[in-house]
Amino acid sequence: MSDVKMSSQKPRVVLCAGVRTPFVKAGSTLRNVAPEDLGAYVVNDLLAAFPKVRDHVGEVIFGCVGQSSMAPNIARVIQLKTSLSKRIPAYTVARNCSSGLDAVTHAMNQIWLGRSELVMVGGVESMSFYPMRYPLSFKSKLEPLMRAKSFIQKLKVFSKIRPKDLKPINTLIEGLTDPIAHLIMGSTAEVLAQEYDISRQEQDAFAVSSHHKATKAWESGFFEGEVRPVVNGHSAHVVAADNGIRGDSSSEKLAKLKPIFQRLGGSVTVGNASQVTDGAVGLLVASENKAKALGLPIIAVLKDYAFAGCDPKRMGLGPAFATRTLLEKHNMTWKDMDVLEINEAFAAQVLACIKEIAKSEETLGMPNLETLNPNGGAIAMGHPLGASGARLVLTLSRYLQKEKLNQGLASLCIGGGQGGALWIQSVA
């Protein structure tokens, strides 16, 4: 690794390459593959494609939300499962649904500061691996067992355990419930649907469009350029494509589904919400000078980013506030953006963002909604929490390159009441 010299001029940060695993439903074809192995897979794939970078990676940064106790600081575990040097530092970032995007922005900062020239970045989540846990009452009643010596003493410990102590807690549901608003994420989408008067029919129509766009993108070969097949080592089964996309989706089919978060009067269903998913994304982010020195391809320029906060009950509006912050900072309007990506946590949430964005139409204009999520989104492909932000960066960058467009914004809502947005520009 070469020494990095500080420069008075901020270097341009570029995306050189990226790959992802297929995004698959939790509990399906990748359910036995640990998240650290998914992450190592995409890193190894990039190292195989670009062997020169192995000796020039300055850091490894990965986003992950539900880190396993078996792989703390999962970025480091991922790195150690690859051929990268053990001397390279690695760390994990966690900003809920934006963790993958956060990893990219950390890499941008490190390059701007002159601390690194080439960073291995990514995001990973195996929602299949989220554990079940038992109540603290069960733990406290079992603790004396370690001190019990005789059979009678042990029997007394077990005699204090009650059925309620054995009721398992789903950590996935627990993790998706805001500790301040006390609402599961789907309920925050119901809040927005009511506040912005978004009908069930509008949500279902948006969901159908996502599936159809994603189907078209796969059929055209677009995603083949970023998805690498994964071999499930337990079954030797090759997982080659996203498995949640339904090309035959229709409003009529979705209308048959019942609301899941608000049974009476609700409109958010499993059909117009993102899927619980496993997947990983790996990206090579570098200074433009370093990329050129190593002869690496340059897909896009990562210009700048912004994060913004909002009420946790209305967390789905985060992208509207973050994109507004970014546009205003650079004196831009929506006319300057060719593509807008808003992560599809829920159809209601994306539609609410569009209505919120419209409040600034007089000063910032309106995005071209025909270019919103042109290849579909998380409703069709799924939402592996720690990976989605990195996936948006990769997909948007490749789309700008393919269509010869100038620039766009990738954005996500973030549990806890935040939004993140990244400004991406094609290579001039």
C-alpha cells in the first residue's frame, strides 16, 4: 500500500466496480449461508476480477444492521475470509436501512481526507440468520444453574421457570420496531398513507410497476452485469437471480391481500411492502487518480451526500428531506437530475416522499417520475437492510452509464427518523 499524501484540493471519488449476490427471500435459497460468507463472496469476486487492487486497498468498510454475535465487526470477519492482507483495517457501520449507503459515504470521507486512495466497500444482511431470543426473565432464572451443584439445587432452579419465560422473541420484528415511536416500520407507512391520503389502489399499482420494471430489467440482461451466482455450499444449489420478483403481478392479485400492520382500515400489505431478504453488495471506491494509475474502469463519480432527520413516526419521508438538503446545498433543482432512486421500503412511503417533494416544487421543481426507480426496487427485489444502500449506488451508477445519462440521486428512508441521499454523476 502506498502512502497517501494530503492535498489541498479534494480528490474526485469514483466507483470503479461493483457486484452483488442475488437478493433472495429470507428462509429460502441462501438461508444457510452466513452473512460474513455472503460478504466475503462479493469481495473475493472483485479481487478475482481486479487482482491489482489487492495490494492497494486502504480499508474495508461494510454496512450491516443485524450483526451476529458470531461475527462482531462483520467487515473485519469478511476481510479475513478473503485474500486481503490482515494488516488492512476494517470496520462496520450501522445506520439502519442506510448502512450500505453509509459505508459508501465513509469511504468518500476517507478519500477526501487523504487517508485512503482505494476502499473496499459494501453492505450485507442475512435476515434468515436473525436469531430468536428468550425473555430476560428466563435468563435471570437460569443464571443460578451455573452455581447449582446438586441435582436438587438444579431442580429448584428449573422449578421457578414459567411458560411465559419460554416465549421466544423474534429479533427481526424487535429490530424493525422503533424504540421511541413504538411502531414497527410498517405502521409508520400506515401513518404516511393516512397523512398524505394515499389509497390502497395507488400503493398496489406502484408495487405492480416495481415488479414489472424489475422483470423487464432482468429480461433485458441489465442485472446480469451486477449479479453473480452464488453456490449454496450446503446444497450445492446455484442461486443465480433475485427470487422475489413476480412478473405476473397485478393489482387484482394484490387486492386480495389483507393489511398486515393495521387490520382495520389499513392499506399496507405484504404485496406493497419490501421483502425480508438476504444479500450482499461489494463496491470498489477510489480516488480518480488512483483508479487511473491502476488502470481500473470508472463507472461513475460519487459527488456528495446528505443525511437529514425527521419524526420517527414519519421516518419514510427521510428521502424527501435528504434530497432537498443535497439539492439546496449545491444550488441545483430536479431538472439537473436525470434519475431518482428511492428505496422502496413501502409503496406508501415512496408515494408520500413524492408528495412531500412537491411542497418544494416552486423552488426546486419536480423530479421526472417516469425515471423513478427505472429498474424496479425493493418491493420486487427485496430489502436486505445493510446491503440496500450499496445496491442503489451500484444500480444507479450502472444505469446512468448504460443509458448515457448525466446524473441522479440514490436515497433511502432510515428507521429512527432519518433519510440519506447520494449524488452520482456519470463520467464526463
